[in-house]
Amino acid sequence: MLTHVLSIVADGVLLGLIYAITGLGLSLVLGVMGIVNVAHSAFVMLGSFLAFELFRRFGVDPVVAFVLALPVFFVLGIVVYRVVITRVQSAAQTQGLVAMFGLMVLIENLGTIAWTTDTRVVTASYTNASLVLGGVVLPHVRLIAGGLALLLIGGVWAFLRFTLTGRAIRAMGQNPEAARIVGVDIARLSAVMFGLGIACAGAAGVALAMVFPFSPNTQVVWLAWAFLVVILGGLGSVASTLAAGIAVGLIQSVCTAVMPFDTVYLVLYVLLAVILTVRREGLSRAVRRTI
Amino acid sequence: MSEAGAEALLTVDGIGKRFRGVVAVKDVSFTVAPRSVLGLIGPNGSGKTTLLNIVNGVLAPDQGEIRLSGAVTTGRRPSDLAALGVARTFQAARVFSTLTVTQNLFVPLLHQRALERRAAHRRALELLAFVGLERHADRVASELSGGQQRLLEFARTLVTRPKIVLMDEPFAGVHPQIKATLIRCIRETVAAEGASFLIVSHEVPDLVAMSDRMVCLVEGAVAAWGLPADVIREEKVIDGYLGRSEEAA
């Protein structure tokens, strides 16, 4: 019985780490820049297909794809910032939202053209292997994906906490006007921040591809997961996003173990509704304006 | 309006600004000399803060020109102006609340070269001692009192050795001790570093005591400009802002 419980908890925590990085970029971009990036999950999906293509064509291990995804998606994020965000940032909130929604639809449709709606999997050499610790079964892919997610979360946390650019990003998030007046180039820093958010999305896509089957349409489900983490964790806090991701992973893991699979989503979204009603600022009590 | 023989650090030349047809500032001209303090007074709504916002690039004027050491800066972004040596404080101190006191001072160093940055790090720590916040170096800024936050904001403006610091109501609502510290720091910064200050304040006696020149705005226009003692005796300034004492009346 204890072994079973420990397995459920371990599974939930590992899944939660992946969910945490799925929501991390969304949370940071929304919390620091006030941009509701509904196209976030489309970049997650592109990350999954990056892992898929690298593995299928060149036999590149998903761990390597995870590392490669960071600079590739960072640059992609900066391009999207320059081409799309700068044009809608000062417009009405709805206009920005519609633009990001349009981008999401565009990427999903391009994905469907490129890869069809067939479900794909990335099957690495260790996909079916497991580590057994005192009777607790820990699948290698979940351990590796969870470990990579934890490293990324730690890296982002350290970047924001200990580097000058990271601190300036936090300053910009708290008071953009004051940051601008003390000499911070808000446009440049916003591009970096958005690039970082998209880099997290791409890396999350690789981690998700290691664990779950996916298709271009799956991104809508991942968007819901990402928002769930952001709403639960509040905005712009790496630690709260990590806690929220693990909470979602644990809830999913426990629900999957004790009730029919079909009802798991129902439980999660009822919980979400309750959280929004009782504590709309999330775990970190952080609320913020949006564009 | 400029003083003969003195090369101005900051020139405000014929500045005008309207908000939806309402004139906020009209044809305002004055200069700030290097290594000096200029006090800017006037009743509420006379356009003082609007003028500061124009000088540091937050607002664009409808007419006129701002020059810094002779170079036109009108229309430049606040971050560009900060790099050129224009610093600013606000009516309510705008510190970065979740950063520590020291980290607040490092934010303006973001776009500096590494060598300058190392020197500026040392300077940041010296500035904390200068404003009396060295004991609070590792505290999160939100834990400071309002007056201490104002000192922190002031120290932050000095990190990059600005040519001119624009201060909006620096003495409003602060403890007399904090006010005394601010006045001392402003005087010492002018004397030791050659920076200039443009200070908006309703604390007229303090401003008269510390300013080299004063400007009074009334209804968006310059009512008087010159030596502080002369400005506060101007009829337009008395009628439009200071009022007359009962004895005089």
C-alpha cells in the first residue's frame, strides 16, 4: 500500500515539474510584461515537433533536443516580439489577445499541414526502462524529463535573482516607468523576457514529447494545463509556478489512481473554478495588469 | 531667457504642452547652469510635473526645445536621456520593492560596460553610506519606511553620475531628519560632483535657502525667474502662488 502511495506521489511530482515549465514562460511573460500569450502552447507544440524531427531524422536524443530548444526558441521569441508584440503592445487589450490568438491558430494550422493530425511519439532508447527504488517504479523518461524541468526552473530562478539583467527584468515588472527612467531599455529587455518565455515553452514541448503522445491539436490541452498552473501559482513567480505545477501533477496523479480517467479533467477544472472563486490571486497572492 | 555669459547645462526653450485642448504649459523658457540648484515653484496644476516629464522624455512637448549641454534632446526616450545624464525622482518614491536596497542601486547599471559597472558597484555601496542607508543594504526595499525609500531613490539617481537630477516634491511628507539628509546630500553632490538639480517643491523657504535660481510657474507660464530672493518678491508670484501675509495686507 505504502509503495503504491509513494509511486503515485513520485509520479505526480515528476509530472508536476513538467507542468511547471509548461506554465513558467506563460507566467513570466504575463507577470512581467502583462502579455496574455495564448499562443504559448503553440510554441510548446513546436518544441515537441522539434524533438520529434531531430530524433526521427538525425537520431538526436530528446535530452540534447531540450538543450537545443532553448536558444532556438529564444531567438524565435525575439522575432515574434519584434514582429507581432511591438505592434499590439500599446493597442487595446483585446487587440493584443486577438493577435496572439491568431498566431496560435496560424502555428497550429501550419503544424497540421507539416505533420498532419496524426498522433506522434518520441521513443528514445530509455523510453520503456524504469528505475525501481524500494518497490517504487520510476520510469526513466519521467525522471529525465522531470530532472531537466527542475534544472530549467532553477536556471530561470537564478537568472532572475542573481544577474543584472534578471534583476532589471524584475524591476521592469514591478515598475516599468521607474525602470525606464533609471535607464533600462524597456524594449530590449521586453524582447529578452519574451524570448525567455518562448524558450521555456519550446523546452517544455520537448519534455512533454518525452512523456506524452502529441499532435498539433494537442496544444489546446497544453494551453489549458499552462493556464491552470499560472492561475494556481499566480504571476511572475518562479517558486510559486513550481509549487503550482507540482500541485497539479499530484492532483492528476492521485485522481488517475482513484477514479476513472475521464473524470480527472473534471476534478481539475472544478478545483480551478473553486480556486478562482476563493482565491483569485493564486498561491502567491500576485495579481497584475494585462495588456 | 538665459543668463548672459553662463553656458547652460539644461535649456528649456519655449516649451508648450496641451492635454485635449487644456493648456498645461505655455511658452516656458529658462536655463539651469552647471553645478547649480534651480527651484521650480508654483501652485498645484501650474504645470511643474508636466515640465519635468517633458525634460526627461516621458512626455513630448507640442512646441519648443529641450537642450542638454547644447544638444537637442527633445523627443529622446527616458532611457536614452538617463544615459545622457538626466536622472529623476518622483513625488511618491518609486523603488523596486522586491529587490534589496543594494540591488535597487544596480538596476541603472544594466547597459553600462563591464569596467564601468565594476566601478559603479563600488560607488553604489559608497552612496548607501552617503545617504545613511548602509545598515539596510541587504533589506528588501519594501521593508523601508517611506522616507528611507526616498533616500534610496535619491541614491539610485546618483549611481550613474548624472549631469542633472530632476526631483519632484522630494521633501513632501518626510520626517525632518530625512529632509535634512536630502538637503545635505543635494548640496554635497553639487559641490563634490558638479551635478545640477531641478527641484519642484512647495517647501518654499527650504528651496529659497538652497537654490541658486528659482522659477515660478503660474497657470503653465513663467511668472518669474531669477534669484530666489527676487522671485518670491515678484507681484505675479505673490498674487498667483504665495499670497500676502495679513500684516502686509
